[in-house]
Amino acid sequence: DTLINNNRPTVSAFTRGALPATGLQVEYIEIDSNTLDVDLQSPENEELAFGNLSFEVKNVDIKTYGGYTSFSRQYVERATIDTLDQVFRGLTLAYANATNKVLIDLIEGLSYTGKTFQAHTNATTVAKGIAEGSAYIFNATGLRPEFIVAGTTAYVNLVSIAAGDGRLNMSANGDGTNTIGSANIPGLSATLFGLPIIVDPQLVATTALLANSAAATTWESAGAPVRLTSDDITTLTDSVSVYGYMAAAAQRPGAIVALDVVA
């Protein structure tokens, strides 16, 4: 699980669920708008606050992701170094990358028309962009942003925000003096105005998305990726594979907005 989670930063950031026991599709609700309201009843017996939840019931296909490789039987039986575990680790990493890219393609393919906010040049502009993006998410869904997912160039731009005298506004020494966040450049991690920045090299380099985890969901089969082994008695070859089933959808597209971090 650690190997998978550490190599699927975007999948790990958003909501995850288990696939149903049977079926070739996942049925889900995509929320368009939320005007539900709760207010003080005053006086008593007065009509309560009224609102609506606008949504669509949709379906998304469950897809299979997997890969395999083969060895000679002689190698499996007589090699003095056990590389099988490393092969399975390599296949597991490849599975993590493939399934992580599924969610990346989904969120990068959403429309950000009318919800892209400028967040570059200086700390004031970045603060304004994040505040406006946060207000959009709250007004659209009632949720608050929880993180920023960023490509590598977007990450560098965000952690390079400078004050008027050219001094970086990100703390690199941990003293917290006059800073808007902290950054661990070699570790590709940071916080900005209290929001963790999740760096994912699979994202388009300049992509920066401000989001609540409920914006998108992945559903995956239990225990994925499953390991399989098989042998061919006619060629004396052993094959190993991994596979898993997964589906992904944007259930609350209003809970994710884009930040323009390129000056």
C-alpha cells in the first residue's frame, strides 16, 4: 500500500472508494449546484429555510489496468539472486503511474472557464488568487479548499514568490519569519498560506489546481494490483503479471479551480 500511495500523489489527494462487488460501471452523482440552507426559525412555526441540491446521476465504465513480464524456467529455478520481488515492485510502480495518470487526465480535462485565478508575480497576487479560488469553491459547493496539486514548473513558481526586496517569501530555514509558507525543494513539498502543495510530475508542468478532495473520486478493486503467476510447460517459461480495476469521475467539479501561476 505504501509503495502504491507514495507513487500516486494525485490519486491519494482526492477521494477514494471501493468498487462494487459486481458490475461493469459505477453509478455516481455529479453535483451541479447546492443552495441548501439552514437558518434560525424565528418565530417558531415560521417556514424553515429552503434550498435545492441540483445533481445528475451518471455512470462511468470500470476499466482494467495491468502488465506482465516473463522469465525462463531455468532462471527462476537456478538464479542465485531472487529478483522476482523486484520485478513485482517494478510492475506495481508501473501500475501506480498508469492509474494515477487516469485521474490526472480527468481533472486536467475539466473546463476551467470562469474559474481560473491569477496567482503569480508577487505574494499579494498569489494571496488574491487563492482567496478568489477559495471563495468560488465555497460558493459553488459549500466546501473549503484543502490543497494545491501542482506540476513541477508550477511548484517552482509558487515557492519562488518574492517580496518587494527580492527576498523569497517561503521559509527554508524553519524560523517562520515574515513568510507566507515553507518549502522543501529537494523533497518537492511545500505549504502556501496553510495549504499543502502536492507536487505530481505527471501533471502538465505549469498546471496548478486548488481543490477540495471531494472534487474527484477514484473507485478501485480491493487489493489492487493483484499479482498472478503462470508457467508454460512447452517453452519452460514463467510469466508474472499485476492488474486492477478502476473507475474515476469528477463528482463535484465546482470544488476544483485552476491557478494561473505563469507570469
